[in-house]
Amino acid sequence: MTTIQPIQAYSTKQTTSQLPSKELGKEQFLKVLVAQLQHQDMTQPMNDGEMITQMAQLSVLEQLSNLNSSISSFVLAANEKDLSQYSGMLEKQVTWVDPLTNQSETGVISGISLKNNQVYFKIDDQEILSSAIISVELNQE
């Protein structure tokens, strides 16, 4: 008589050409569950409690996967540079340190741009990196 081992005893090693994963995804979980059901001993079918436990595990796995996707999307959106958040800086007088001369300069922001995922302020004919700004004041003109 052959016994079916609990799902925790199965290896998650993949036989395809993909890189092996240390995580058991919902597709692999379902495949293992179906294999258990197909190969179970008909004289000793799977205990109802075991079946309910495994179905609950599948539900939890799916919910965690959905939560992970939602959090990843949120973090990605939060990290994106949105130029509208810098629009309040337009027409403000700012002071920055010029990295070439190491001298403080002052000017009024007339535009905003995004280059290489970095925010730059247009001041006169220069583009100043936002991190170089050391003070902000209302434009007195």
C-alpha cells in the first residue's frame, strides 16, 4: 500500500528549463494537490480535515500573492517622479550651490524637467538638480 506524503514533504524543484524557485506558487500547489487526489489509495481516501486544510492554504497563498502584487504596485507608484508635485516651486526664488564653482547662486525657477529619473529646475538658462537647492523663498518681484 502506497501512502501519499503531506504537501510539505514535496520538493519545489522544477523540472523545466526555468530557474528553480524556492517558493511554491499557486499553480504548483494546485498541481501537487491534484496529483495527491489522483494517486490516493481508494481504500484510505484523504481525510476531510486534510483536504480543508490544504484548500485553506491555497486560499491564503492566493490572498498573499494578491496582497504582494498590490503592495508592489503601490511602492512603484510612490517611487515614480511626478512632476506635478514640484509645480509649487515655479516662480520661487531659490539658492543653490554650483557644483563647478562651489559658490552659492540665486535665481527664480521658471520650469521643471525630468531627466534620468532626476528632477531639474530651469533657472535662467541653467538646469539645476533639485538636490542642489539649499533654500526656497517667495519671489519678491
